[in-house]
Amino acid sequence: MNTAATVAGGKTGAGVIDTIARKELVELLRDSRFWWTGGIILLLMLIALFLGWRQMQRVDGEHAAARAVTYQQWLDQGDKNPHQAAHFGQYAFKPVSPLAFIDPGIDQFVGSTVWVEAHKQNEFNFRPARDATSLQRFGELTMAFVLQILAPLVIVLLGFSAFTGERERGTLRQLLSIGVKPTQLLIGKGLAIIAAVGALLLPVALLGFIALGFVDDQHADAKNLYLRSTWLILGYAIYLTGFIALALGVSAASSSSRKALIGLLAFWVVNGFIAPRAMTDLARIVSPTPTKAEFQNGLNEARKATFGHDETHPAFAAFRDEVFKKYNVTRIEDLPVSFRGLTLRKDDENGYRIYDEHYGALWAIYARQERIRAIAGFAFPLAALRPFSMGLAGTDTFHQNRFATAAELYRRQIQTAMSEDLIQHHKNGDNNYVSNRRLWEQIPELEHKIPEARTAIAEQSLNLGILSAWMFGAIAFAVTAMRRLRPL
């Protein structure tokens, strides 16, 4: 089909753009490359959607069953000293984000279960990645992977010859000679590619929205999920629109289709595979995290300043004198409350400050590393899109930190309840005091919902801004390349 003949006929402005877009879309639909690549991508997205949904449902079911079991064990632990009950503890299970079937994020690498016990803030255990096969460690097929890596490749294949092909066929000179403006060509071809790519993505997006209607809203209400999904779509739309602009701009600036394809594929490789790893390594160098041994040693050294169960510790004697002064007594036996309960509560409070300081510093390091990685997004957008996608899906470091904080507050709730029971009911000198199920039932089962969408959006505002800046930069590059376009 001759492009110049198609747009000729006195049309101007929007009419010319509409004609170009229609003509380009027809040609794309006639191109076997579109059907082969588009069909494969659509199939992969449907498979990824199904596998992600099944995995999310399975893990969520396992966690629900495990939560019920561990809480029942807490209730059925029998009569015992409240402090022994605090050491008995229970497991806390991180709820699976309902949007994890789109982007599982870091969940399989950081663990989802933490042991809640007296005096100690534990790390998360049972990382699925540890139990994965060699093939699984190479990478899993997810919706995020298809949209972040494979969809841009389709755009590259559709757009690399958009203008070089016109030049090589000799139709570009004809188009410009009849008064078609370069920007009209750019917009028309861009709209055609957007329509073609949208035709592939729209069915999957609709299936995803339908799937959300079957999600149990125990961990997030429907409004929250749909709002998060809408912002997810917006983020990916910005990402893919930028790639469309980049492909058209490179095609306009290149002297041949071969050079355009090589340049775009080189960018695709760096964006998808090299830049993310390089920035991760750079972030670790600039803002290194302590090893597990170093972190634990730091906690242990800080804990030495507290007395724990050591009654010979100077801090213990100082606290005892403080209690005596407060209650105007000289012996533990004369205290109107349990000194044992008071010391346990005091020791826990000292530990809370230490854990808050050390874990707060660790999470701050993670946050700095994420900001460093995001800088690359100005040139390579996947560095900004990936954390944005995980953040809106509820599977990033921020959401992991939120649950870790909730689990720690739950642990402190248990500790406080057990110590207060001792303070009020244990008699000094009585080594046989026990409590029962009525006390255990005062501790509710841990419930945690993922934060509201606006919280996640605010947390990802930097990445969204970087992603948007890259898209506008790609559009500006395409417009500049079109203005310099020569038919040769």
C-alpha cells in the first residue's frame, strides 16, 4: 500500500494523522511478525496470569491454615507461668498480596514467616527461593516479566523500520513532498503501534480485573486493589509508551533498518539485563549492608548494656534501687507488685529501643540502595518500573518492612500482656505462679492488611516521576529526530 497515495486527498491536521494511523495499523495487522510475536506474547501472558494466580491462591491457603494451627497451639499450651508462655511464642505469617499474581516481587527471596518469642526480634525464615530447583532459580514466568522484558521487544520489532522502511521504499520523500508534516507521521505511526500493542494487552488486563473480583478481601478491600491495579496499568503504559517513542525516534534517526534494529536491541539488552545488575552492585558498594554475623554482633554488644536475666548486672541493681525508691521499700518481699514482672517489662523496653535502632538503620540502608538503583531509570526505565510495579503489587521492601513492624508490635503486645499479668498477680517469692487459657485468649490472632493504595503511590512517587521523565525524554527525542528527518 502506497503511503503517499493513502494520505493524499486534501486532508489536513487530525484527518491526516487518522489516515496515517489507520494505514499503519492495517499494515501491522497484515505483517506476519506481528501475529507471530503478538501471539506468543499473548499466550505467555495468559500462562503467566494462570500460574501466578494459582501460586498466589496456594500460598495464601497454606498461610491461612498455618496461622490457624499456630494460634490454636498458643491457646492450647496449657497452664504455665506467663513468662514461659511468652517464650512458647508462635509463628507470624505475612499475608500474600492479592496482586502478587501479577508481580511476586521479593516475596520468594525474603521469607514470609517469623517466629514471635520473648526478648528477641527474629528474622524471616522459609524463603521459597531456597527450595527452588535450578531451573526455577533462573527465573519464573510472571506477568511482570512479560510486560517488563518481552513487551518492549515486541515494540522494537514493530517499530524499528517505521521510518527507515519508508525511506528504503522511497515513499518517505513522497509523503514529505505532498505536505505531510513529520510530527503527523510520528503521531500516526505511534497511535498505530499503541493500538496494536493495546489489542494484545487489553484482554489480559480485563482478565486480571475479573480475577480481582474473586480475591478474598481479608488482606485488602476491593477499592484498594482496583486503585492499585489502575496505577499499575498507568505505570506500565508510561513504560511502553516511552519504548514506542524510542523505537520511532531511533528509526527516524537511523540511516537503515539494520542500524535501527541493532541500536534498539542493544538498548533493550542493557535496560533489561545489564543496567539492573550493575546498579544493584553499585548500590551495594555505595551503601553496603552488614553481614548477618556483623548485624547480630552489633545487637549482642548493645544488649550487654541491659541486664536480661542477670541479677548481678549493674543495670539490674540500679533498676532495683529505682523500684525500691518509687515504692518506698527496702526489700523485694515488701513490694506491692511483682518485682519479677517489673524486671521483665523493663528489660523488654530496653530491648525495644535497641532493636528499633538497629533494624531501623538496616531498613534505612535498604531504602538508600533503592534510591541509588532508581537513578538509572532516567536512562534505563526498568530501574524505575520494577520497584514501582512491586510497590503497587504489595511485594516490595516497603511492604515487607510494614509487616515486619506489625509482627514486632504483635510480639511486644504479647510481652506486655504477659509481664503485666505477672506484675499484677504474681506474689514475690512465689515460684509456682501459673496462668491459664483466659490470659492466652486476651492475645488476638495477628491480622495484617496491606496498606492503602495512596500510601503505596506516595512511597513510589520518586520512581513514577523518574519513569515519567524518561517517557517524556523519549518523546522529545522522537520529535527532535522527526524534525531532522531527511528522505535521502
